[in-house]
Amino acid sequence: MTAETLRIHPDEPEPELIHHVVKSLSCGNVVALPTDTFYGLAVDPVNLKAVDRIYELKARARHKPLSLLIAEVAQAYELARNIDSAFDRLAEKFWPGPLTIIVKAGSRLPLRVTANTGNLALRVPEAAIPRAVVKSLGLPITATSANLSGLPECTYASGVREQLGDKIPLIVDGGPTARATATTIVDVSGGGNSWMIVREGAIPTHEIALTLQR
């Protein structure tokens, strides 16, 4: 297998090209595409074979849930349960942007996507391409970084091709990603407005704390 490379405009994604990506995802394929941090591996999260394929490709531990990209905040309320004001404040301040928020999963997505944790890691990215794909697919997409275990994350499509070009059918080239820093991950799944930084990345901890203390 040699991956097809599809060039899509990063700011104004062409609808017919987005449709091509969605068709591939609907067939159960893994597609690499740019986010606002690194290139990520997208699949339809309801297709368990496709979800398994990502774990195989990345040699990723099965207890680690996959983060999901959504197109707008409203989707989070459809996918999660017991959302409280800590989530609301973070989403209002930092989405779209490089913040991943862990929440309690609702019943719409398979437990396998949560790695049987019952939690979802959600994000609205600034990048237009993944948002357009999510809107067209009508579902969130996975967004784990498009790199092999132990190798660096990719900010260009060429890096994805070097690492994964013979393992996936489609790479979307949307030019360089806007950042080269991972997202910050905040866990608010405990409820009661409790929160915990799981990983500090593009957004510093003090900004998260300030937002949640208001």
C-alpha cells in the first residue's frame, strides 16, 4: 500500500475534497490529516475495526483512550454526560484551540473508544480541515498523533509519509501545522467542578487555573 496524498486548502477546505476524505473514513480507513498542533490519525470512532487499526499502527497501549475532535462545543453535550461549569468555562475560553478536555462519556460512542475508562477526551481544533471533516461525517473523529511509537510527531505531511506512507491509504496535505506543541489536557470528569492537569502543553497551567477560579 502506498498512501494517496490529497492537498486541501488549510483555511478554505474544498467541499468535494472533504467529501473524498469522509468517504474514505466511512469505508473504515485510517486517514492522516493536519490539526492545529500536529498531524493526526483520523477514523470513524463507531467503526471498531478502524479504532483497533489505530492502536495497531501506533503500537499504542489499549488502556489509553483516543482523543476526539469535534466541530463545535454543542457536540460535546451530545457525547458527554454530567458536564459542569468547569467544562463550560474552559470550552468558552479555549475552544477552538489546543486544549483537550476529559469528560464522562455518554452512551453514543462505543466503550472501546474510551479504552473502557468511561471517559472521553474532546477538543474543538482551530484547524479548518478537521472541523470540516467532522461536520461532513456527522461524527467526531479520532486525533491521535500521526507518528510511530518512539518517533517524533509530524508538523508536515511529508513527515507522515516517511513514517506511515506504506501503512495507511490517505494522507491529507494541508501544509504545516500552526503549532509544534502538543495540546494541554485537563480532566474534569470527576465532577463537582474538580479538575486536574494531565499534560501541560500549548496552554500553560496558570491560564487554566485563572479561568477556573473566576
